[in-house]
Amino acid sequence: MEQDLEKKLKERIKELTCLHEVSLMISNPNPIKQTLTEISNILKKAWTFSEASVVDLKIGAHEISTSPIPSASVFQEANLKYSSGLSGFLRIHYPSPPYKQEDFLEEEQKLLEHVANVINNYLEKERLKRSTERNDRMAILGEITAGVAHELNTPLGNILGFAELISSRTEESQTKKDVEKIVKAAIFSREVVKKMMFFSCEMPQNQEIIRVKPIISQALALLGPNFKKASLDYKFYCEDPKLKAQCDSIQLTQVLFNILINAIYVSPENSVIEVKLFQRNNDFYIEIADQGPGIPEDIKPKIFEPFFTTKPIGEGSGLGLSAVLGIVKSHKGEILCMDNKPRGTVFQISMPLRI
């Protein structure tokens, strides 16, 4: 009897020590990977046969184990999940043999679930913290970008005007060729400025009740030569051809162009880009799916940041998707980047039917 009480007391002390150390670890401002690794090491010591236990933690891009997982094992498990949609698990393994499932204690399962909830709350707080910090940075950057865009508009207009004037007054072929280069560079720069203004939501909007399908069909038709040149095809699926929504047709076209051009850029020859239009409750959705290499998990959080691009220098300004985000947000909508199956990327845009 006394031995049982002593054993229970020791287990209780180990449990309380584990929870205390986990709480201290989470309060430290360390990187997420380091914090989860330390929690795993703390958890390992709390099990009865700690010398044989292996902690296995997986959620999102984080995969941690305190030592190699036995090829044959018994384990206890608790789920990891938080509101961003990521899910995973937290497991404690014993090698089998010599250990059996009965070697785990009921109290250890409760402790595992408790720590899993602590980890869930920690990850959610970190996500919200990063989201708040990112929103603050984006707001400041939006103000700066809007100011820069306005300042650049006037000199670019002057460059274009004087370049065209020179072109009209000279007959020298070399001068005309040089002026043509100036005009092309100025037009490219003006497009960058336009994207900066889209990103900062400084472009005027004309949000009217319009049919959405013709906007998508027109964008696909205008990009027909791009599809042909890249040896690609597209399929357009529409649940309701008469679907109407309140939006700016020009800005919606800009969104479609940016995403479709990116999809064309990454798609392998003879593949198909699928575009879907459908309605769910009070929102309409546009999905654009390619069969390219996909977007690595470590890059996904950065793709909507201004000036971020994976394209070679000179092929992209890094403002396309940030402009898309600015337009979608100004329409009270959302845009998600998801994995396509079996390969590729899906961009899903959702906007309210009425703003």
C-alpha cells in the first residue's frame, strides 16, 4: 500500500514538474522550433520508463523527435490542432518488445492531452502575434508605397511625353530605336507604379453589380496567345452563368491576369489550367489551379509580400500578388493559396456578392 502511494506521489511530482517546465519554456521568446524541441525533451522525462520513451511531435512544417522512432512501438497519442487549419499529433513511443500498451499509465495520457492543449494555445498565440505584426508592417508599407507611387506618376508621364515628342520630330533610325527603348521602359515602370497603387488600395474603384462569368471568359480569351505560346490549355467551369456580384470589373480582371500569368509561367507544357466559378451562401468563389511544381511551405507565407518574387531579375517586380491581395481586401474578400492534387497550386478567391 505504501509503495503504491509512493509511486503515485512520484508520478504526480513528475507531472507537476513537467507542466511547470513547459509553462516556463512557452513564456520564453524563443523561435517556435526551439520551443517545441525543448517541450519534447521535457515531456520525455515525465514518463515512467523515460530512458526508453521517444517523443514524436508533428504539426505543419514542424517535425520533432527526441530520438529515432522504433520500427516497432506502442504509443500514446494526443491531437494537435489550431484555428489556422493545421493539424498534427503528439506521441510518446515505447519500443515493442519489450514494452506493451499496458505499460502506459492513465495519468500519462491525461498529461499528454494537457500538454497538447498547451501547445495548441501557444501556436495559436504565435500565429496571431505574427499576423498582427505583419498587418502593422503592411499598413506602414502601404502608406509608403502610395506616396512613392504618386511621386513617380508625374515624372514617368513627362518621360513618356517627351520621348514621344522626340520620336515624332526625328527621322534618324537609331534615335527612333533608342526612344522606343525609353518608351518601353517607361511603360513598364508605369505598370509597376499601377501595381503599387493597387497594393496600397489607392486606385479608384467603380463597384457595380455585374455578371462575373463574362469577366473571367474575357480574361481567358485575352490570354489565349499566352496559353498557345506556352503549349497549355485551360478549362473553365461555371456553376451559374448568370451569377452577379458587386465588384470593380477592371480590378477583378487585374486579379485574374496576375494569377493566370503566374500559373502559365510555372505550368509544364501540355498541362491544363482549371478555372472554377461557384457560389457558396453569400460569397462567390474563383479558383485557379495549375499543375506546376507547387509552392514550398516555407515560401507560402511570403508570396503576398510586396517585392517578393521567385522569378529571375527582370522577369518579375514582386508586386503582382501583393496587388491582387490589395484588390481582394478592398472588396472585403479573401485569397488562399492551397496545394493542388496530385501536384501544383490552387489560388482561391472569395468575395461577397454584395459589399
